[in-house]
Amino acid sequence: MNKKVTLTVQALQRMPYYLQYLRKAKEQGIESVSSTSIAKDLKLNDVLVRKDLAAISTTQGKPKSGFAVNELIDNIEDYLGYNNTMDAVLVGVGSLGRALLGNDEFEKYGLNIVAAFDTDESIVNQIISGKQVFPLKRLKGLVKRMHINIGIIAVPGEFAQDVADLLVGSGIKAIWNFSLVKLKVPDHVLVQDENLAASLAKLSLHLRDEMEKN
Amino acid sequence: MNKKVTLTVQALQRMPYYLQYLRKAKEQGIESVSSTSIAKDLKLNDVLVRKDLAAISTTQGKPKSGFAVNELIDNIEDYLGYNNTMDAVLVGVGSLGRALLGNDEFEKYGLNIVAAFDTDESIVNQIISGKQVFPLKRLKGLVKRMHINIGIIAVPGEFAQDVADLLVGSGIKAIWNFSLVKLKVPDHVLVQDENLAASLAKLSLHLRDEMEKN
DNA sequence: ACCATATCGATAGTGAGATATCGATATATC
DNA sequence: GATATATCGATATCTCACTATCGATATGGT
Ligand SMILES: NC(=O)c1ccc[n+]([C@@H]2O[C@H](COP(=O)([O-])OP(=O)(O)OC[C@H]3O[C@@H](n4cnc5c(N)ncnc54)[C@H](O)[C@@H]3O)[C@@H](O)[C@H]2O)c1
Ligand SMILES: NC(=O)c1ccc[n+]([C@@H]2O[C@H](COP(=O)([O-])OP(=O)(O)OC[C@H]3O[C@@H](n4cnc5c(N)ncnc54)[C@H](O)[C@@H]3O)[C@@H](O)[C@H]2O)c1
């Protein structure tokens, strides 16, 4: 059924933007869109957009009109797995952890946080945004029993590696890492870093460059 | 004084990791490190590390011993501008906004949030994590008066573009965007997207690939 | 003092990803 | 119905980040 396509990482990361554009178009009653219009809106090259869409689309685009909006939406949602949700556990219910727990948009993107864990006694057993907070020692059992394969790390940097080890030991397949620490994990485990320090580095450099111009 | 080096974006984003490694080494009393050991620890190619460091280092590395830890730390901090802090304003004091306001690590990375803005009357005029929350209509005046050049967007997607326009109109030079919306801004304004949907896409695909293996 | 070797910098090679070009085709217009 | 054109897919080209290779050199061990 599925075309065996291997999208590049970058192409993959563009998909949510395409989806956003397509959904907006759909709302406006538009039935087909061209790669050029998408490209213009997202400030991308039109050939690039065409290649990306060709990779995940079940049907071809038509000359003059473009691609069918509804179909493309389905294709992308399918490809990104927005339909079969991924279960995850969150470790570290601090200010960031709470924000993540309360983020109702994740569902739309196929992520479902089933439980949270913390070491702080005063937080444990609370229910936050409808999710129960368990003591850390119950993590392994719960993850194994429920066959969870994503762990979200939102603990301070000094504990991040320990938590990662625990998650890996519990059979997790991927880690979403919000700490700034580079984690050491086995090769089969994916670590997706959400490193704000790296982003800040880009901001800083851009500003310096702008200053030098003037 | 400064060597006129143009690091690639990727190299730039690796710098915080190097810094982390170097600081840890320093704590342990290590005075010089080799590119190979850094590479091994961070799972990078050693030549890549060498090139990155050569680009920002004032002195060369020595055969057999490597690079001087203290000096490298200074060089990187200098390069990333951790010494002269960047002032920023935050727009949207919801659960994410609060987490960002309360994040005391930003200072270390050269970012200083000087004020926050929100439209919600019940939040306005509060002081959260030591930062005052102002009504949105006071943004322009304050940004101009204080010569702020970074705006952080943490409002729901549907308002993100409006806020971006306001920020741009106030003379901001860079936007740190936590919403999932692709913003339209003039060319001279940098938008650093912190798009969780793109990250989730990567996680999703990895999991599917892992499943297919078994 | 000598040699083995870890590390360096420089240069060349590779590969992923983005862009440019071109012929084909569906649709709108006259 | 003929014609113009926007859009498509395929192929070729270009770009640039990363990697591999190699000779040079400082340092530690014998
Ligand atoms: N606050 C932010 O805006 C922000 C943004 C991006 C990334 N981060 C990163 O996310 C992490 C958490 O940030 P925060 O601001 O929420 O910190 P926080 O101090 O508010 O929360 C940390 C939580 O982790 C818990 N914890 C500590 N050790 C634990 C362990 N071993 N197992 C389980 N739970 C443990 C603590 O009890 C606390 O509840 C940090 O690494 C930070 O760098 C924070
Ligand atoms: N919660 C998370 O974990 C998380 C993580 C990453 C990104 N995001 C994104 O960050 C944004 C905010 O998320 P949140 O969970 O904090 O939402 P939230 O609803 O908790 O907070 C949004 C805040 O923005 C304020 N606001 C609304 N319109 C505004 C305007 N025009 N000007 C100023 N303030 C305005 C609201 O009053 C509210 O305080 C969203 O775009 C979300 O997708 C959230």
C-alpha cells in the first residue's frame, strides 16, 4: 500500500508546514494548490516543494491546477503518523514539564502523554492537566507494561543522563530531550534534542552581524 | 582583533555542546583536550571538531596534547556572545511563557528577558519570576525606548503573525518563535523557529522504521 | 637520545540536499 | 477548435557540509 519512500530529514521537517498551509487552504474552500504557490508562501523553492510532495502523494499533481488539497492532507497526516498516536511518558514535572503536559496541541500531532514522573514528593500523586504524576521508581514497570516507546526528558541537566539510562533500560525507543545535555544512548535509540542553547547561538550571531552592518 | 570567521550554522549549533564538554573537563582539572576525545564523547567526526575549533580558537592546537581548555572556553563564550547579553521581550505569558520566564539558565547563555506582555487582563501587571507583565499595547514604546532587539513569541498560533508584525514594527531584529506558525517577516529580521511539530515528525518516522524492522 | 604515536592542519573527495532547465500536458481563453 | 500558459515530472547541475587521507610535529616511553 504505502509507497516505499525515504524522505530526507529536512523534507520530513517541512511536512508540518505544508500541512499547515493545506489546512488553511481547505478552510478557505480551495480544492487544489500548486507547488509554486506553496513555495512562495513558505519561502521555499518550488521544485523542492514539488519533490517533497511527489514523495508522499499517492496521486500526481495536475498541470495548470496542481495538487488536490484533501488528498495531500490525508497523505501527509498518514505519513507523519498523526492517525496512529504515539504514547509517551514525561519525566520531570517542573515549569517546562507542566507546560508540556498542558499542551493540548500534541494530540493533533500524534503524541499522547500517558503519564508523568518526578522525584519530588510534593508533586507525586498529583494530577496535572489530567495526567497523573508517579514516583520515578514506578517508571520502568509502567513503561514496560504499557509498551511505551517515547520518553520525554524535562529534568535539570545534571539528572538528564540518569533519566535517559532509566528510560533506555525500560525499553524506550526514542527520547525527546529538552535538557541541554548531550545524552549517551545505544545506537537504536533516537534522541531528538530540543536544545535552546543552540537556538540562542544562532540568534546571537545574527544580531552581531546586523550590528556590524551599521 | 576578532578573526573574521564565518562558521556554518551547524558548526555554530555545535558550539554549546563543545562548551559543555570543556566546562566539565575544566571542573575535573583537565587542562588540555584533543579533538578526538571531544569527537568521541559527542559522537562527531574528529576532523569536524578540529575544523570547528580552529575557526574560533585564537591559538592552534598542539600535537599530542590538543587544545588548551581555558582558552577554548573563553573563545567560544566570546564567539557566542555569552558575555555581552542580549535583551529580549516575551509575548504571551501562558504555561510556556511562564516556563521561559522562570528559566534561570538563559542568563548563562547571554539572554536576558527584560519584560513580558500579554493581552489577558488578569495576568497584566503581575510580576512573574521577577519580570513584570505589561499590556500588549505598551510593547512598541518599551521596545523602542530600551532598544530591545529580540522578541520571543509564545502566544497561540492564531495570534502569532499579528504579534510578529507588532514586533517588527517596533524595530525588533530577531524573533524566537515558539508557535508552530511560519511567520512572514522582512528579510532583515531573523526568525528562529522552535517547532515541536517538526521534531515530532522525526520521532514518528523513527518509531515507524523501528517497528518495520521487527 | 631515539623512536613510536597521538594529535594537528591542509587538501582532496564524497554525498546529501537544493536549484536550474526542459519537454510534456491539462486547462483556460479567444 | 486553436492557442497560450501555468503547472507538472524528470534529469542535470550546483552547492556546501561533512569525511577521509596524509604529511608534519610535539610529547611520552624506552
Ligand atoms: N523552563 C524552560 O523554559 C525550559 C526550556 C527549555 C528547556 N528547559 C530544560 O528543561 C529542564 C527542566 O526545566 P524546568 O525549568 O522545568 O526545571 P524545574 O526545576 O522547574 O523542574 C525540574 C523538575 O524535575 C524534577 N526532577 C529532578 N530530578 C529528577 C529525576 N531524577 N527524575 C525525575 N524528576 C526529577 C524536579 O523535581 C522538578 O520538578 C532543564 O533541563 C532545562 O534546561 C527548560
Ligand atoms: N505548552 C507547551 O508545551 C508548548 C511548547 C512549545 C510551543 N508551544 C506553543 O507556544 C504557544 C503558547 O503555548 P501555551 O501552552 O503557553 O499557551 P497558553 O494558552 O497557555 O498561553 C498563551 C498566552 O498568550 C496570551 N495571548 C494570546 N493572544 C495574545 C496576544 N495577541 N498578545 C499577547 N498575548 C497573547 C494569552 O493570554 C495566554 O496567556 C503556542 O503557540 C504553542 O503552540 C507550547
